[in-house]
Amino acid sequence: DTEVTQTPKHLVMGMTNKKSLKCEQHMGHRAMYWYKQKAKKPPELMFVYSYEKLSINESVPSRFSPECPNSSLLNLHLHALQPEDSALYLCASSQGGQRYNEQFFGPGTRLTVL
Amino acid sequence: GDSVTQMEGPVTLSEEAFLTINCTYTATGYPSLFWYVQYPGEGLQLLLKATKADDKGSNKGFEATYRKETTSFHLEKGSVQVSDSAVYFCALRANFGNEKLTFGTGTRLTIIP
């Protein structure tokens, strides 16, 4: 299984809602990532988990809260988002630790904040 | 800091034309280099990679050679197809233990029949 899966595919939420994005991989990868991608832009790194511990937080606002329940799962909890947070949210995973290990991306969740 | 510079798009070519998308980088040490492709409405897929100088990555008819002397990793394909229409991202990962990928701005490629 060389796939990263993400649910839901699409999400529409109001600014007062709480929702969660989910990501799963079964490749035995030890590093997992959340990216945000706006239209016509490259992905921007948000968070990195390495061996289930948060290793990088790119100064992301606290309305985004990541969670790594186990080595296969990664969640992104959303609360009190703003319309400018509307974007494609991508999850990725990699073996971690070796510079040449590529990242495998999921199909993304397209988020719209009303 | 690390950076990746890609040629400006969009690029429009006719089917069976030769493709080059330029990519140059700035990084300390010996980064690994990647090309990712993003089809409309999808996530990123790894197209090819190279991990040391003079390595050539290849996949699906695409090639790129890691040139340390010119700090470049240009993407080439000899004969493009309509199905190659997508956005292409050059990226680097620098130094052991650094989990971050640095992306270029992306180049949108459109192939017309």
C-alpha cells in the first residue's frame, strides 16, 4: 500500500464551527506533514510530526491544532477559522530522517470557510 | 536560506513537442532534488528525484539531471502528450534530519492537440 488517504475530500464550514481533517498512511512512514496550498501557489508547510512527536510548527495560528494519535494517523482540528483559511490542505508522509526520502502526498481536502 | 527558482509559466506546447522546464536552486551542502506533478484537483505526485551530483532521475519519459556546477535540475521530455498537462513543482530537501521540502513556485504546462 503506497497511498496516503485523506478525508473528507471537500469541507464547507462556518467561522464558528469545529471540524477535523483526517489523514492515514500504511507505509510504515515515521514522518507526517500538513501543508496548506492556495490556488496557483506551491504547498506551504504547516506542521511536521516525526515519530509521533511534533517537530516543526511553522508559526501556524492556534485555530489549527494538529494531532498524531499513532504512527499511521494524522488529524488537523479546525476551530474559528477565517475565510482566508480556505485552501487545499494536503497531508504527506515519508520515511523520515534521511534527506533523500521523498514525501508521498494525499489527494487533499478542499476547505471552504464561509 | 534554501530556495528554488523555476521558470515562469504558463507554458503552452503542441503535442509531441520537446519540453524543458528550468529549475535552479540555492542550498548549503548537498540537497536532494525532486520534481512533483499536480494534476487538476489532485494532490502532488513524485515524478522523479536525484540525490547526488550527476544523478539522472527519470520516469514516464521525463528526465532531470542533478548539476551541482550550475545548481540546476531542469525537467525535460522529448515528446509531450495532452495528458502531461499539469502543474510541475521543483523541490529540494537539504541536509540530514531536515524534514522540510522547499518548493519552487510551480510551472503550469498545457499541451494542445
